[in-house]
Amino acid sequence: MSLLELKNVSKIYGPLKALDNVSLTVENGEWLAIMGPSGSGKSTMMNIIGCMDKPSLGEVILDGVDISKESSKKLTEIRRDKIGLIFQQFHLVNYLTAVENVMVSQYYHSMPDEKEALEALERVGLKDRAKHLPSQLSGGEQQRVCIARALINHPEIVLADEPTGNLDEANENIVIDLFRQLHREGTTLIVVTHDPEVAEVAQRTVVLEHGRPVKEIINESFEE
Amino acid sequence: MKKKKMFLRMITASLLRRRSRMLVALLAIAVGATILSGLVTIYDDVPRQMGEQFRSYGANMIFMPSNGGELSGDSLQQAKNRIAEKQLVGYAPYRYENITVNERPMMAAATDFDGAAKTSPYWRVDGAWPSGVGEALVGKETAQTLALNVGDEVTLTYDLDKTPATADEAANTERNQNSAAFHVAGILDTGGNEEKYFFISIEDMEALTGKADCFDMAELSVTASQNELKTYADDISQHTDGVSARLVKRVTQSENTVLSKLQALVLLVTVIVLLLTMICVATTMMAVVTERRKEVGLRKALGASNKSIIVEFMGEGLLLGGIGGLLGSVFGFIFAQAVSMNVFNSSIQFRWLLIPVTVVVSVLVTGLSCLLPVRSATDVDPALVLKGE
Amino acid sequence: MFFRMIKGALFRQKSKMIMIAVTIALGSSLATAMLNIMLDVGDKVNQELKAYGANITVVPKENSVLDSLYDLDDGGESVAHLKEEDLGKIKTIFWGFNILDFTPFVNTVVTLGDGSTAKLTGTWFNHHLALNTGEELDAGIHSLRSWWEIKNGQWLDEQKESIPANGALIGSALAARLGVETGDTLEVNTAKGSQALQIAGVYDAGGDEDEQLFTLLPVAQMLADCQGLIDSIEVSALTTPDNELARKAATKGPGALSPADYETWYCTAYVSSICYQIQEAIPDSVASAVRQVAESEGTILDKTRLLMILITILSLFGSALGISNLVTASVMERSNEIGLLKAIGARDSRISGIVLTEIMLTAIVGGVAGYFMGYGFAQIIGHTVFASAIEMKPMVIPLVAVLIIIVTLAGSIPAIRMLLRLRPAEVLHGR
């Protein structure tokens, strides 16, 4: 069974169809990129997969559960247990240190554990910056804290919304390397981006336009 | 356990690392709490402090002989002792006798001058209060009639048997008289009947008349409400032989009227100021919390339930409210003390009960004003909150 | 563009701006209410203190001397008199407006049916008076004896048809001694005549007056054989608490003052200057302050004023901090916007201008609304406590306006400066 399945999903805001009858399947361990210009419905799709929004029509089956019909309380639980989020604007709590930001995620999930949180930061190469506040970190470092936070609870899916949108070339490469590593460890990765370079490194890329998937590219040269 | 620790860590981090904003919030709460505890202390203290000021109207209770006779020093003392010492501002016994000055009939009053100065603080004395034996205070009217000035000598004569009723009688009968010379220490100005009298000390009067331990009445100035005074008066009249205590209605009734208005004024002012201040505190807290909508969205996106977010913000509010409340209790007391010293020249008691009350109210106001914006932020989808702005 | 941005901010951030406006309105209403009450509390409490009765007594010039000479204390029958027709002149003095009430007295001793004597006083109760100036007023003893308790029956009232021309009030002690009740008729005699008095009520005065009879002025004048004459006048006047100048005038006499001081003293409602003016108005009279009332009034008034001033300062301080705090908070909240404006190259002065104009516009709206709210609060307090309106002093308006402007600026400028010092990138990246 697929990990995630979207069946005829539409999202309608008044006269605007942000998503128009989209069907998509994501297998366990897959690295998928969703690409498209702004306004193509990428973010809406990301919000629906991330359990932060519900579709107007259609079904979304995540790990065997139809999340399109769940209450928002239940959605919060699913998000907490199964999904790791990475944002373009990082969204770190600005008065908490790097390690504390990671621990916040643990706190809502189960038990905060500083040692584990430090290990997660070590994995993204930020062990020595653990006690710094977000304002003392560079953009790339902040995004790496964000990745550590997304991974700490071992989610089924890591959802990244324009993870490199605010980063320079060097940091972009660091983030992509981290994604590769995650993929090798078997994490399912969904990356929403408009940057072809970021999309290229994924296993499969779905291109959205006007709320509809218009193209699907399989990366032939993808190396496991 | 670990979870609790993280909870505290997040709250303290929020309070300590967001210093400028938290100071803004704390300041607002502390100001609110200061006003609360300060005004409530003043309100609570006004009847007592103002009541003391109203004692400048003079005696509000008098002791009279109940059987039409005379009062003995003992029975007066006994009656006086029934009044709590703390409440007794002044006590002055009076004895009136008819005397003559150069055959001119006059009235002399004997009293304890220290007591009289306290029971009748409105008396104005030109010159000085008599300080001992042989000194007299002369009413302004009498002083004018007799052309007496401060420093003059005057001889008071007392008929030991009976003051003659007519000039003829005075000239013809054998009179058994006693005279004493007095030094005029001061001229008394009151605008009332007292201006007609000579005032001398009790010892002098006893020497002049040869009769000791008898009084006509006593004036008392007591800091107490009208009802309390009534209870005292009934108690004294019932339990002290020969003494009948009566209220000076003009003073007690009027004080009751004016004081109750003043108290109502301070109460209303307190209520309105508090109401407005609390709303001010609430709006400031709301502004401070509204600023953190994004954070609420993020926490939700990370999988926090609405409940746990509300609990976290409430925790912060509680801590802020508590600290602000404590600060306010202290500053409020300092303010109330300053008011009391400036207005009434007396200090006030610290009211310990006000600390928990102030803290609880601050916590409640802070908590409620946090709840509103947090609620509205948690009700929105995290995606929208994160996107916004 | 400047105005467009401001308009945008005002209307698009409606809820935030409304919150600021509400807070400023609350603060300004508090300031308005407290300042008005503070400025008016003296007059209001002064009125209340009239419960203590008259603070000035007027007697004929020779009276004091004669009274002592003949020891008339027992009878209280004065030899020298004032003229009844001069009474109205009290209202014509410089401070006539401050004379709240006054009443004449005629005292005589009457012999009762059982041979005992009692003091009978004739006075006005609610006498209607038309002055030469065209002014009309009612004067009488009622408000000067606020502590009297009419046990049964009612106050006399010259203007009520139902009150008989021989009506009288009797003191509770005397009534008890004579066994007289309301509705009874009491025969009283003097050397000059006799009169049947109809008892309209029994009063409890809690003092010497409980042994007396009070009746209408003409009745007492007839019994005392002094038609058109009166013995004394009690006056209740609103006065200013004494200060150095007033004390100097009272002890050394107005003659001792320098012309300038005299002017000030004469034109201030000190009890001594009102007394002086009454003496000027009524021939051959001596007006003196009842120190028990006049002195104490000053004490209470001063204390109440000071108390209210301090409470007002506290609440002004509170509302000032409240407003500047909220303004600070709301400016800080806009760090992103300010960062953005900076990033797109806006000059600092421009940014400050925009933010300040917005807040000032909001403050004006809030301040005006607050003034009217404060008006409401002041009136609520006035009517609840004193049963009369609080006078709204015009000077409060500029005071409140200046306060609001200073406080708003004090709240916003430091916050704006702080945000301007930040580098735009830091601000935009959520620091």
C-alpha cells in the first residue's frame, strides 16, 4: 500500500480553483518534488498533505487513514505523529535557542530529551551552535535547525516548503546533501519548490500549473 | 517531570529573552496592580483618617449628670474608661461657677486645658494657653467688656454662700467671699458662647470655691462612627452611676452625612479608575500576545494541541501577573503611604490580605487578556497564520 | 502616497487601530473625569459641609457688651437689635452668591401654663424674599439645622397654606417635660402679651435647643414687642479655607493690610472677608465666624482636595503609562513593516512620520471620544455621590489634550527609534 494517496482532490476558494482534481500517489521512502510557478497550487497541496488544511473535494489517504474527513483536533495529532515540516521562512521560535527549538517539537510529540536533540543538531552539523538564538544564526544554520526539528520525532513524511528559497548556493547544497542522507535512511521526502535545481535531485518531479499536474518527470539518473 | 521542566524552560525563556516586550507587559500589569492596591488601601483607610480630621469639629459626646446633680471625678473616670483609649482623641471635664469681677456677675469655667485644646481644636487663643496655677484664659467678649489684655491681672471673687440676686442685696448683706488674682495668659476667640467665660484650671477653681471633686459636664472627642458612638453612650449611661452620656447630634449627624459622601466618592473613583486601568492592562496584554500569532501557528504546525498552547500562554500570563501583582502590592502600599503622610500626616498599616488579592486580580486580568488573542490565533489554521504578514 | 499609506494603515489594520484608540479613549476619559472631579470636589464637599450649619453669626454692635453687662444669658433677650428690613442686604454683598442660606432670630423667654419658663425663638423656616435687585430667594433655618430630627409632625414652612400662623416646633426635652404632642395647642405668655401656639412638630436636636420652642418670626416679634427688629442672624456661606493672608486680616484687622493685599483679601471668599462685607452691608452689626464650623471646614476641605489631587495624579500616571505602553507594544509589533520600508529605501524621518501620523490620528479620535466618556463618568460620580452635576471646567480640555499628545509621543518615539536602529535584514528575517 502507498504511504500517501490523493484521489481527485480539489481546493476551491470562491471562484478560484487552487487545486483542480489532483490525484497523486507517494510510495514509502520516495523522494518527490512538486514544482510549479507561484500560484500553481503548490502551497495549497503542501498544506493539505501537511494536515494544515482540508480539501474541498476528494480524499487524502495518509498511512491508511482518510485525513480529508478528520476533525482539526485529529489532524493536529496526525501532523504531530507522522509529519515533519520545513518552512521557507524557517519559523523558529525566536526566544528559544537552537536546541530548545528542537526540543519544542519533542515536547509536543512525546518527551523532551536534550541529549537526543543535541544529536539531531550534530547530524545537521550544528552541535557547536546549539546554545545560540535564531537571531545569532545565519539563514542556512536556521534552516538546518529547522530540519533537525523536523526529523527529531522520526516522522513518516518530511514536508519541505521551498526549503532553499531563502538560502544562498552553498547553504542550498548543504540542505540538499541532508535530504540525500535522509532519503538513504528511508525517509519519505516531499519537497515543494520552484527551483529546478532542487527539483532535479529528487527521484520524481510533479509539475503543477493552474492547480493541475501537467507533467511528471522521473529522474533517470537518480542515484540511490 | 521532564515535560514540566521543558514547560518552565520555554516560559522563562519567553520572559527573559523577549525582554523589551515582556517589560512592556510587566510594566502594564504592575501599574494596574499598583493602582489596585494603592486605591483600595486608601479607600479602606479614608473613614479612619478622615474621621480623625472631622475631630476638628470638636466634642461629639458629652457626659452629663444623670440625676440633675453633679459629677464626681471618679464616675467621670469610670465612664471615660469605657471608651477604647485608641479612639479617644480628647477629654475635658468642665465645671461652671458664677463669680464676680468688681461686683460684675460673670461665669467662670474650670477645665483641663490640655484636654480642652484637644476637644476644641478650633479655639483660637491670642497669647498663650494657661500653663499653670494662677493663669486664666478670658473669652473675647468678656475681655472686651472688662478691657482686659494679655498679661493683665484680674481678680475673681466667689461668694461662698450664695451670689446675691440684686445690687441691693449685694450691698446690704454680709458676704462670705473668696478672691484670687489671675494672670491673663490668653484671649479666647471661638465665635461662640465660650467667648463670655473665664477659663481657669481645676485646681484654681477648687481653691477659689473651696469645693473639690465636682463637675458639671465633660466633653469628649471620639473617633468613631455614629453607631459606635451610640453604643458607647448607651453602655456608659447604663453602667456608670450618675453619668448620662449624650451625643452632640450636630457633630455626629453631620459627620455621618459628610463622611459617607466622601467615602462614596472615593469608592466610585476607585471603581472607575480600576475598571479603566484593568481594560488598559488587558489591551496592552492583548497587543503583546497578538504579536505572537505566528508563534502560535508554528506551535500548532509542530503538532501542539490548542489546549497545550493555551496552557503555555496562560503559564506565562500567570507568571507575569504574579510578578506584576507583587510589584504592584509594594508600589501601591508606597503610594498609599505617601498619600497618607502628605494628606493626613499619619502612617498606615500594611494590609497583608491585599497582596493575595492584588496578585489574584492581576493574574486573572492578565490571563483573560492573553486568552482572547491566543484563542483567536489557535482557531485559525496554522498555514494561514504562518503565511500571514 | 504618504496619505495613502496612512489611510491604508488606518483602515486595513482596523482592529489594531481600534484597540489603540480604545485604550487612549479610556486613558483620556480617566484623565477628564478625574481632573474635573478634582477641580470640583472642593465646591461639592463645601456644600456638604453646610450640614454643620451656619459658619457666620451676625449680632448688633452694642449687643455683646450689653449682654454681659446685664447678664442677659438667662433670658437671651437682647436690648440692641438689627432691622428685619436689612436682612436682604446680605445677598447683595460682593460674595452674595456664596451666601447659601441665612435666617434671623428673635429670642424671648415665655412663661408656660405650669409656671415654668422656656426660651422661645422666632425665625424663618422657608421665607420667600424679594430683593430690591429683583432677585428672589427662599431663606430659613431648615438647612442650618440639618441634624434636627423631626420626630413627628413636620417642619414649618411659611409658603405652605396648611401651616397655621401660630405654628411652632417644640424641642423633645421640653415636649417630654410638658407632655405636649404634635397637634396640641400651647399657651405662652410674656410681659408683652400671650399667644396660643399650635405645635406642628417635635424635634430632637441633641443639644440645648431641645429645651426650646421655635416659632415663626412675627409671633416671636409680637411676644417680644420688637416688631420689625431681630436679635441675630445666622449665615451659611461657602468659603475658601483660610491662608496666611486671611489669618493676618482676621487678627490684625483689614486695615493692617497693604492696598494690594486688601484687594486680594476682599475679593476672595475668606470667612473673614465675607464677615467684613456683611458688616458693611448691615448697619450697626458685628459679623463673626463660628470658629467651630469655619475652621474645621477649612481642614476638611484642604484634606479632601489634597487626597483627590493625589488620587488624580496616580490615575493620570496610570493612564499615561497604560497608553504609552500600548503604543510601544503596537509600534514594536510593526517591526516587519518598518524593516520593509527601510529595505525599500525609505528615509528614517519618513518612516517616523508615517507611523507617528497614524498613531496621532488614532490618538485624536480616541482622545475626543474619551473626553466625552470622561464627562459621563464625572456626571455619574457627581449624581451618585453629591446628587448634582460636576461642573466641566474648560481648562481640562487643553490639559487632557496635552497629556495625550505627550504620552503618545513618549510611547511611540523610543520604540520607533529602536526599530530604526535595526538593520532591515534582521527585522525582515524575524531576528
